[in-house]
Amino acid sequence: MSKDHVLTSFNTRISLRMSILEQLNDISTTVNNEINSIRLIDHPKGFELLPSRCEATSIKVLLEKHGLSYQVEIKSNVEYISTNGRFPVLIFNETDIVCGFSELVKYLWKRGYSLSEKLNQDEKCDMDIYTALIKRLEALELFTSWLIEDNYTHVTLPAYTSHTTWPLSAILPFYKKRQVYRLVASQGQWHDISSEMLMAETKDVASALTERLGDQGTFFKDGDTGQDVVTELDCLVYGHLNAIFMTKLPSYRMKRALGLHSRLIDYCKYVESKHGLRAQRERS
């Protein structure tokens, strides 16, 4: 057999193998883009803390807005199942693990699910800005749960240690509280970690959201029709506001600060009635 014939035969086999691999990759991509099942793993009812309740509400609202059904599973160790410290944990097609709202938005976007595809570039920049603003609200939620003593003693500590035994029931909350303190202290503009700081920061966030909404029903409108456009930002903001307003805590200055802005309460009621955002429609 000649050298040229050997090379030709080898190249043919390589080309055939590459073609098969490309076909398999196309099939794999198609299969991965299909969402056949979603498991949402969350804390037991009554033992979820304010930050995770806000995140869970936003996630459920987003899934429901996309028309994606999910199966709720309750596990006390959901925090340790998470790959990035965010929860609840979502398992897609029994293979893909997604943790937290931001990761969910990215995951869905890669599979063709987007609520903001009609926004122009400036509007998308605005959405990023106000999404970052909710990050500040998340830090305030952690502060409220972990660093206000009444809330920590009567709500956070019992809930956080409800499924652990000594000595873990003493060690884990100690480290978690220290972690939260460092996170809050790392906020560049927060020089004084106090209840007064909490009120001031919450009012700033509420004022910014209120100003952006103006007299609009949602944060963005369709440029052609003038109709409301419900985006991922609406799901995120509504999820946090709804959970904050619905949660009961012994010391809750954050809720009072937000409640001073009646526009935000009206916004929650509007998107519930007009656009069907419902945090309470939990499936189990």
C-alpha cells in the first residue's frame, strides 16, 4: 500500500470522525437546550431566612413568567448543596445545577428564554444598573437577619440551627454571622454599620427604584406599542419587595423604610393583578 493511499485513508477516517463528533455535539446542544424537568430545592417552610426567601420568590416568579413548571423539594441542608452559596438550588433535566437568580437568568438566556430581548442597548444598561442596586438590598437583608440582635436571637439563630446538633449548632452560626459582618463591612460606602445606616441605605434604594418607575407600571415599556414590558428586573425587584413586605421580624426597620414609599407597594399590587406575578403559587 502506497504512502499516499495510507495518508488518504487516514485523512478520510479523521474527517469522518470529526463529522460524527460535530453531529453528536449538535445533538447534545439541542438536548441541553430543552428543559424537560426542573427540581427546586428549598428550605423547609418556616425555616427560610429573609435573604433566601427573597431569592426564592424572585426565582419562582421568573420561572412562572416563562411558563416553566417546577417540582419543589424540601431539604434542610440546601445551603450545603449549593455550588456557590446561593439558594434555592435548581436542578434542570436531572443534570444541570443552577444556584441563585443571576445564574438562573444566564442559564435560561443560553437556552432561548429571555424577557428582555426587546430592550435596546441603553435600556439593557439601565437594567444592569438597577440589578446591581438590588445587590445592595441583598446586603441589607443579610444585615437585618444576622446583625440586628432581636432578629438574630429570636428568628435567625433558631431557624439556622434547627437541623443541627451541638457543637455544630454553636460553630456554624458563629462563622456565618462573622461572614455576613465582613460582607456588609466590605460595602465601600458603609462606614457605620448600625440600624441608622440600615434605614438610610434602604431609603436610598427605595428612592432610586421609585424614581426609575415614575408613573410607569413596570420598569420598561415597549418602544413601539407603549405597553408594559415585564423583564427579569421586574421579577427580581418584585420578589425582593414581596418577600420583605410579607416577612415578620421582631425588629424590622428595613420594612418600615420601604413602606414609606407607597409607590413600591402599588407596584407590587400592579404587577400581581396586571401581569400575573404571584409569589404564593408554590408547587409541591
